[in-house]
Amino acid sequence: AVGIAVVPPALGLDAVLDAAILEEGFCTSPAPPGEVENAREISTATMDCAKLMEFVYASRLKVWEHLERLRKDANASSTDLGAKSSWQRDLRAASLASSLLSAHAHIIAAVASQRPECFSEHVRLLLTVGLRRLKGLTTGQFKQLWHVGQDTPTKAEEALRGEVAAWLPGGAGPLGAGLRA
């Protein structure tokens, strides 16, 4: 199996994550022949703290990469004069980003609750600040939904495009800051 060192070398940790877990369909595919069935499982209850922090970092990185891709796609569609951006695409991008952020926050909160000894005070503070920012982002997404529901979608399209273009960096920003910290 190919491993990915996702913990910065400066930390001096020798933690490697199996790259296969980041592939599409990993959870639904059977174990390769000759591999012990539970060798592919990730158990946050039994991981050592270094591996657990590596898991948190890797999951945060993947969510950030996905949000950055959504942001770039939204910016490309809004600046491309030949392509007409639709309110459905904009709303779908914001909804997907909101779902990713919410799921990530819930999963990491559950892991932090399960294994508090692995989370320093600084990391817990970053997670708390992230939840506060997520509340504001969720309010922004409801505002976007309200605009589409209150006005006709075609009337709300221009305002929605601007809000989504501002909302996506707001979602990716805290994750990127947390990755650098």
C-alpha cells in the first residue's frame, strides 16, 4: 500500500496514512485478496494520538481541497462571459459546501469527544472557533435559500451569484487557516 505522510515533517512524527482511503469508493470496495479484512478499517478509538491527529489533518485537508475546487468553479463560471451561470448550480455549490463543512465539524467533534487526551487546548480552541464560523456560514446559506424562495429564481440569480462567490471563500478560509496552524 502506498502511504502519504500528511503530518508536517517539522513535527518529527513518523505517521503515514494509507493513500487508498482517499480514493473514491474505498468504503464500498472489498478488501484486496490476501489483506486482512479489518486492516482497512480506521478505528479512532484505538489509534494512537499521532495517527488520530493525522486523520484529522487529512480529513480537513480533503474538505478544504473540495471547497477550493468549488470556489474556483464558481469563480470561473461567473467570469466566463460565454457561459451563463444558473441559480441551480450556484445554490447546489453552496449546499454541497455547507454539507461538507457541517459533516466535517460533526465528525471531528465526535472524535474530539471520544479521545479528548489527543486534542490540546489550542486544537480544541480552533475547533470551537470553527463551529462559530460555521454558524455564520449556515446563516448565510439559509439567506441564499430565502432569496431563491422569496424572489423568483431568475430575480434572485444575480444576488445569489454574488453571495455564493463571497460565501465559498468564507467556508474554505477557516479550514485553510486551521491547516496552517
